[in-house]
Amino acid sequence: MSESKKYAVFTIDVEAFSDTGCISALGKNACSDADSCLMDGLERYLSLLEWHGIRSTMFALASTAKKLGDKLREYVRRGHEPALHGLNHTSLDSMDNERFREETVAAKALLEKELGTDINGYRAPFFSLDNEKLEILNELGFSYDSSRMAYPGSDHNGKLDVSGFDKVLCEAYRRGDFFEYGISHKKFFGMNVPISGGGYIRLSGPGWGAVRSMIESYAKTEDLYIFYLHPFELSQNTPPCPRELAAHDKYYLRHGLRDYCAKIEAIIDILKRHGFEFITFDALTRILKQKGGTPCGSSS
Ligand SMILES: [Zn+2]
């Protein structure tokens, strides 16, 4: 039996701390004075990945890219790959299709001009993409999207139906030359448990041992792993926590920050031991396109 290749994609959503859902819900400009000092997490993440020879896919907001132009250009020179996270960090639920089309055209053009490179990939703010908007991405010339969450998250996500696609890797789906990459999860007693980063890994606390075992078990059998996080989660500075935030939001913003680097390194170690190749989404998409349209159908 021939051994199929396994791929891991490490991503980051390049957005400001004030774009975080619970903060932006407080109103315009809440905590925006903390944005620049919490963006050091982006450099720490990319440096950590580079230490392991890994290059990241960076889903950038056009609004953030305008402020971080020099830094993002430097990261692109270092081999990290830009993709689009939207014009602003607005949930697509609150946007009709025409506005989505206009904003996405404008954001793509802005990011391409700012970084001097083509933008082929998209991830929706709050993973809030639905199928109608996915068709618009396809029409606008994007090669892939990575907005699918197959587990309970916020009210915004879980709307993307890939039943019209061929499954080509674990949580990678193809229709024609367009690809949808879902966020990794592990089935556990019939439930989809997130194992892909963000707050889900960071907040695991005493449950980290169990989560790490799930990732180990996933890595043994599956052929695509996707990781994501936000810059503030690796910042060396403590995020502000406005008094009016709910207790669970305060917990989300402040918990598990100090040992997140160690968890990411543990995940990289697991993936290396199980023979994963670390790759960006553009490179993976090129490989999958060359393979033709045959689904290889791993289990989910
Ligand atoms: Zn985001």
C-alpha cells in the first residue's frame, strides 16, 4: 500500500486586538490604543515557525495591512504567504452579497498593491462564510477559502456546506479548481472537538494533556492539519480587559497566554514525528490541482 503524503498548514489571522469580537462589540475604537503593542505576537509566531523551518499563511485584513505594510512586506520576503481576511473585521452575516463582493474586490486590490503580490486565498472574519458568498470568491478568482468550521463555535459560523465538493484530503474539498480547507477537528464520542489552535488550544488548561493526545491520535490517521491563531495570543504584553466585558470574555482574552508557545511547539513536534510536510495554502493548492479531480476520501 502506498503511503499518502500528509500536510500541515500553520496560519495566522492578521487582525488588530480591537478586532476581537468581544472587544469590537464594545463600540468603535474600544482598546485600539493597545493594538500596536499586542501585534508583537505576529513576529513571535512567525519567528517560532521559522525556527522550525515552517512558513505561515497570513490571512490579513486590508485595514491592518495598511498600517503594517513594511512589516508584512518583510514577512513576505521571509517566505510567509499573504491571503485575505477581509476589508474590515465585519461578520459576513451582517453583509448582503453585493456589499461582500464590493468589499472583497477592494480589499484584494488593496492587499495586492500593498504587498506587491497576488492574493489567492480567503478566510472570513469569524469563519462566517456561507455558500452564496463562497460562489462570489470563486467568481473573483480566488483559488481557495479556509472558513469552514465543522464544530460549534460562535453564532456566525457553521454555514458552509461542502456536499457539492470532492473530498481530497481530511477537511480539504475540491470543486473544479477551487478548494475549501476546513479547520481541523477530532471526532470524540460523536462530537467534533476543535484541535486547530485559536482559543480552543490556548484555553485547554489542565485539559491540555487530553487535547495533545487527540492531536497525536489525529496525526496518526489523517493527512491534513490546519492551525490558526491571532497575534494577541502570542504577545508578550497583557491584553487590556475592560470592566464591562463578561467573565467568559475576560477568561478568553487573558487565559493560557504564557504557555501558548510551548503548546504550539508540542504540536509541531507531534506533526514532525508523524511525517507531516509543512506547507502554505498556495503551495498545497498547486499540488492538489496537479493531482486532478480524483477524491482520495480519508475518514472524517
Ligand atoms: Zn478574524
